[in-house]
Amino acid sequence: MIPKIRRGSRTHGLLVYLYGPGKRDEHTDPHLVGSWDGFAPDPGRDTSPEPDPKATLARLAAALDLRVKQAGTDAPTEHVWHCSVRTDPGDRLLTDEEWNTVASRLVQATGLGPAGDPDGCRWVAVRHADDHIHILATMVRGDLRRPRMNYDKKKAQTECRLIEKEMGLRQLNPGDGTAAKNPTSQERFKAERTGHTDTPRETLREAVRQAVTGAASEAEFFARLRSAGIRVKPRLAPSGDTLGYSVALPGDRNRDDQPIWFSGSTLAPDLSLPKIRQRLATGPIDQAAKALPADTTGTNTRWSPPASARRHASQLAECAAVDLDTDGDEAAAQLVGVGELLDAVAQTSLAATRDELRAAARAYERATRSHVSAERADNRALRSAARGIIHSGGALGRGEDGGATAMLLSTLILAALAASRWHSARGHAQQAAASRNAAEHLRTAYRQAATTPMKAMREQGRALPEPERRRLDATIRAALPETDGRSRKAERWDALAATLAQAEQAGYDPDALLQEAIAQRELGTAQDVNDVLVWRLRRLAKLPAHPDAPRSPGSGTGRAKTNRATNTPTTSAATEPRNRAPRR
């Protein structure tokens, strides 16, 4: 049950709309289901001998405005309180009596007409559709004072959650006042008329969020907005200092042919200029962004910039997931950092995964805001990684770029699930649900990105000599004993076995390396343990994310295995490793 509250100044005009045919949804059988005293005239159900709906509507408007006129100049300019209440499409239809109960409880909860108060404000509830009502109240009490309307929206939401439970309706997640403002119905209708999927408010919110991702300064933030084609209007103080900003889409104009501006704070609470400045003030990130470690193979072949940036981001996202598994509030800063990583990878990915990644970033955006603050936490590393992804340019959907993208998405799924648990532990229902939603979009994008590299690794695993395959399979079973009791096909661990074989060839002890990968973080939330371990191992051993063609059976195992803790050889090597550069 969703209440939407607005303020206005035209009682008669709103009644004309409520009892009229409607501008979009057809109004059917408009009639009163409740009023302040139960005896208000009903233009829709006038039972007089000679009914005159227009005259009855005028009498109803006059009755509602009586105290407003008596108060004179003491009455508020916007004296009309308008609340529409809609049930979920899957809910049962409520009767008029039940809607009267809903209206009465909301009027009482918001302070318009407290229970037992004869001087409460006058109100009516009009029903002109099966699934919703409109409550109209005039905000002058019987003693000609204004009602106390502090936090009326929050109070209405809280009362609706109670009504849902008591009436057996779908229970929505309680909000905490940190959500971005939803587009108005007028904005949605305009978007549909002009053939756009998103409203200008939603488009601008995403553009501003992407512009601040990894930005090093306020000047760079505004420059990114302008380069994206967004109109920017700073709000200046007399001294010339910038106090705020507004943005508008080119061509988005009102009926007076003026641009429709949105301030940052109206797009989202964390997109106001003071909040953006707080994010930018976390410290200089240019040097960290330039110092991205270059992953190399045994032949010192450098990855492409997009692949290197994604591999670096994967490592930091894994650390963020570990932090989010703790109970500390400092992890709140990691939520924002992970959100910037999502925005960065969504901006630089190919069309095949871009839609899902944009959907993931939009969903996760809700998870970055709560009342938990982390003033002493540091997310410069994540912001630097996001900056590195953007500055490295678009990634190819194939070769090492595509494999590194799959590596990053696999880690971001775990980070999103960790964020969901972190929010759930604090009762942040909306943020937890947003994190889970983002994880589902990430899973879809991951499956698209990982198809080719995982297929190549499975082929490599199946091409391993049988003795080597049995030995590696025993290593996997020993490290993951819970898999022994599972019903699984033999090829389930093909990619993992291939990765261990390549790590061994590169000089690592496969047993020690696998244990290190398992110990990095729990695996209980992973849908596919094999995929998670494959990417962890390839990152730890600096193996290509998109491997070479399968080795021919009988080829040597490469250089000696090395204990990573002591850096000493554990076995002797029969042959030298092949020095093939990763496929780009």
C-alpha cells in the first residue's frame, strides 16, 4: 500500500478532477467512502429528488473550505492536503468500508484529525477506481489553528505498513527517508508520450552518479557532466563561491518553453553538492589511479589497460566484501565504493552486458544510502579503481578484456550479497532488497561475459593427461570435502583443474594456492563455487583471465612448483614452461 502526499491551494479544482473522467486512468463511479463527520455531500451519489452534481460539488468544496475562509490570512497558502493511497496489483479489492478505515487511520496518524479531537481538519476520501482512493483535507482546524504536520509522509508510510499487516495485504519494505524521490505521474506520462523509457529525473540521476564516479575534483565532476551533454547551472553566492547546482536535459522544457531544472538534492539525497564534496574530500586519488599494478605472465607480458584495471578492481572488491561481512559501521564507506565500481564498469562495457550492468548499478544505488555513516572509513582505493576503469577506456567483450570483466563481475556478485547481509543485520529492508536485486542483474551479466573464457578453461581441463587430472581432482576433493557427498558430474571441476594445472606450471604449489583462495572469504553464498575459485586462483597466480588454447595431452607440467610461503621449490621440473603470451 503506497501513500503519495502532495500540497495544493485549489480545493474545488481538485474535487473537479477527482469526480471527472480523469486525464489518463478512466475514473469509474467516483463517490465518497468517508468524510470528517460521515455526512458530507457526495456529488457522485446525490440522492436528492433533482440531483445536480455540479451544485453538490460546489457545496462540498465550500464545506471543506469553511475554516480556511474563517482563518483568513492566517490560513496557509497551500491549504489542500492531498494523499492518494494505492494497493498492490496482487492485493485483493478492498470494500468501501475498508477504504473508509484506511482513510480515517491515515488522517489520524498524520495529525490532521487526531482521534477524539472535535476540532480536527475537515477531509473526504474519494474512490473512483478499484485499487486506490484520494484523501483531500483542508489544513485549518476547528479552532482555526494549523495542524501539526511534521513528518506526515513518514507517519503515513508507517501507518500503511500496519494496515497492510492487519488487512492481509502485501507488506512493503519500510523506508528510512534515504531513498531518492520517485518520478511524478506527470513525469512518467510525459516520458511515455515522448517515447522515452526513463523520465528526465531518472536519466539525470544516472548521469550525475556516473559523473562523480572516480572524479578527483569538483571541476572534473562538472566537466564530465557537460561532456555527457547535460546542461549545468551552478548556484553561486555573492562571493562567487558555488553553493549548489542544477541540471537539465537538452530539449526538456515546460509549457513556457523553459528548461526543466533539477537540483542535485532533488535527484537523490547523496547527490547534493555538499554530499558530493564530502565524497571528493576522501583524499587525492590521482596518484593511486596511476599506480595500478600491472599483472603479468611469466613472460612479463602486460595486460591491456582495461583488463589490468578490472583485475585490480576485482582484488579490491573482494576486500570490500570481506569488510562488509564484519559488524562494523565503517563498512558503510565500502558500499559507496562498490557502487562506484558498478557505475564504472557499466559505462565501459560492451552492449551485450551494458543493459544488465546499468540495471545492477541502478538497483545497487539504493543500497549506498542509509543513516549509518562511516566518517573515519577510507574508500579511496575503490574510488581509484573506479577511476582506473573509466580512464582505461571501453573493454572488448572478448579475449583478456572479456575474461577480466567476468572476473570482476564474479567478485561484485559476492560484494552485493555481502552488502545485502550487512543491511539486513541493521534492519535496512529496502537497501537489502536492492542489493539482492543488483546481484541478480550481475549474475545475468556474468553469465554473458564468462561463457567464452569458462568454455576454454573447461576444454583445457578435459585435455589434461589422465594421471594429472586424477591428482588435481584429489586436491580439489581434499580442499572441498563437502563436495564428496554431492551428486556431481565429473566435468564439474574441469575449469578449476585447468586453472590449478596452469598455476602449477607457473611455479605455484596447487594445494597451497587452493587453500589460500578458499581462505580469502566464505563460499556459502556462491551459486557456483567452481567459478568463484577459478577467478580467485587466476588473480592470485596472475594467470590470464582468458586462457590460451588447450595444451595437447602429454605436454610437460612446466617449471617447478614453489611454496608461496617460503619461495622454495617443492619438486623438480622436467621441462621449461611454454612462454605464450595471453590472447588479446
